[in-house]
Amino acid sequence: MLHLDEARHQALEALRHLLAGTPKSVKAVLIDDLFGHIRVVLWPGKRNGSKLLDQTRKVLQEAAGTYWSGEIWDASQAGESDRLVYDHAWEEAAGSEVLPRKLRLLLRHRNRGAWLSPLAEPPWSIPSRPSLKRPPIVAFYSFKGGVGRSTALAAFAIQQARQGERIVVVDADLDAPGVGSLLAADPEGTTANWGVLDYLLERPFYDQVDLGDYYHACRREVVSGPGEILVFPTGRLDDDYLGKLARIDLEPSHSNEGPHPLHRLLQEIREQLSPSWILVDVRAGLANPAGFILAGIAHLYVLFGTFSEQSWHGLRLVIRHLGAKRVQVGKPQADCLLVQAMVPRVTDPPGVATTAFAERSLDEFTEHYYAAEGGEDLWTTVDDVESSDAPHVPVPLLYNDQLAYFRTIDEVADLLAKSEDYRALAIRILSRFGGGA
């Protein structure tokens, strides 16, 4: 039995050899369609076109086996409308690493399009001088759940609010919301009647909306200072929630409908609320909401992982998504920092867990995030790995059984605000934007 991955790789390799000696005008797009059938769009050039078509059909039948559809679309014989379709396929396809000028691969997909769409940029830049209109967007993400991601976000929000800053928290974990109720308006767990999910569905129908409908203020004793935390929950978890969630479309749009509602939400938060920080709690795993945010719209990604292979398998994909994948298409890496979560307090010998994690992190980032030595100033390169603030240098968060069970955030707010571990994480985040502890 030939597996689909094997068939696709063999087909690419066969096409690579076939096209290697052809004129510059000859190129091809290999398409792996929604049903796993392999097709090809071929620009065979002016000479020996029919011969190349026959050779292509033969080598792909041998390489792809039962996955080969038998279909080759000859772009040189296409009419105007078909030619536009074929040219769009070429532009849409990612450049193949084996022969980028002649051969491209186009993977069709049913969902998870946010992970596979063109990479994004933050909706605004961060100026060098602090300003009320400068809020960094900081996204907190973990591949596996249950590692303290939302708690760490809450710790940073509390710390900065106690410094007199206005913090906006956006719960983008639509499938398993939590930070909205963690930072509820009061100890009884009161949240806004509507939230992010409602905004995404409702915003396209109106020229403007009342943003106050979608957030609540967490003005409890957790702040205990002049600052405040404004929280956009996902919405009420009632009988209507699943129906609304099923209608959410986070697939990339190819139309001219304007900015996506999530981009609008961030812009309106910036313009109407003037926060010092926008903190986004991101869905764990490879869900589409995570892909949408990890495409590059945050100014900083705080990635949580543990030493388990399960965690590294997922983190590797994300690190590559934020790093090497962007370098490959000429974009700067998305800024990130790594957190080692759930670090055991007792190890034999001491420090072995953090040392091993740091060594693994360096290897993974070197292979999947940093650009090669001597790269352009656009990129973070392997020359930068010695910096104590390099993306791969982890911030360890020791396991604390006081955080394993608490009824309300009020019970642990002082711990989160004063803990050396969470303060160290805050210092690292602040340093990325020219701030101090």
C-alpha cells in the first residue's frame, strides 16, 4: 500500500527530475485535491510540448499510483478563462523547496485554512516611544491544554493593572473558554452578556456597534490599584452557544469584504479603549482560531510547553509556523518567547529539568525558527542565539500546588502578582517593548 504522503513526495520528486533539464518557460503545479487525487497544471513550453505531456503522465502514474487522477491541464492550450484559473493556481501554490522556480505544490483543504493561508502581520506597528495608541498584542498559546497558559495571562494582567495600566483581555479560546470567567467582574463569576463570539457574528451587520456590550470590567480586589482589567469573554455558555460557534467562519477570505471582524475588534479596542496591553488567550492545539491568530497578527507570542514529546511535536509545528515558514517567503519571523510550564520543584540532580528543556529548545529553534548565519537584518539568525533574551531561551514556571485548586482568582491574586516566576515572565515580556519590571 502506498500512503498519500509517500505518493505526493514521490510525484514531486519525479516531476523535479523531469523538469530539471527543460527551458526556463516550462513549469508545473502539482495539485493534491480535497479527495487525495493528484493532478497537474503544466506549462510545457513551445517545443516538444506533447512529448513532455506524455512523459509527465507516465512518471506520475508510476510515482503516485492509485492517487494519480490521470489529469494534466495544458496551460499552453488554455482559453482566456482557463488560463486565469491556471495562473491563479500557480500564484496560490507554495514554492516547492526542491525546485522553486519550476515546480509548486498546491494542497486543497476543507478547513484549517487559517493555518495554510498567506501569513499576516500585526494590524499596527509598535512605535519606539510609548504612547496611549501603542498597545502591543500579546498572544498566549500552548499546544497542549492544562499547562497554566490562562493563569499566566491573568498574572501578567494583574501585575500590570497594579502598575496603573489599563489591560484588555480577549478570550479567543472559543471551544473551551475560561479566561473570561477567571477574570470575571466579581467573585460570583459575572461576565458580560455577550462576547467575542457574538461580536464576530454581529459586527458585519452594522456600520458600528457599542463595544461596551461585549466586555466587562474586572475591578475586584485582584487589581488593588489605579489600573483596570477589561475582559472580552467568548460569550454566555448557554443553549445558544454551540449554534453560534458552529456558524463562526475563520477561514481566510479572498473577497473584498474588508477586514475580518476579529481584526476590527482589535482595532476598535485600540481606538476606543486606549489600553496599554491587549492580551489574547489562544485556543490550544491546531484549531482554526489558533491558526488565525498565529498567522502573525500578534506582536509577541508567548508559547507554553513541557518536556514531553507530545508537547514538542506540536510546538515544533508552531515554531516553524512562526519562524522558518516566514523566512522561506521573505517575511520576518513573528516574535515569540518560550515558557517551560509545570517544572517540577524537586529534581535529582537539581536543575536537570530546566537544563534539558533549554538544550532541546535551542535545537528546535535552530532548526525551525532562526535564519542561517549572516542572514539579512530582517531576520533573527543563529548568530543571535547567545542573547539571554533570544526567543528560544525559556522562562521556567515551577509547578505550584496552590494554583492547582482555587475557587476564585482573588485567592491567588497576590501570589500571581508577587511570584518570582511570574515576575520573571513579565520582565521578559516587558523587555520586548522597551519596558522594565
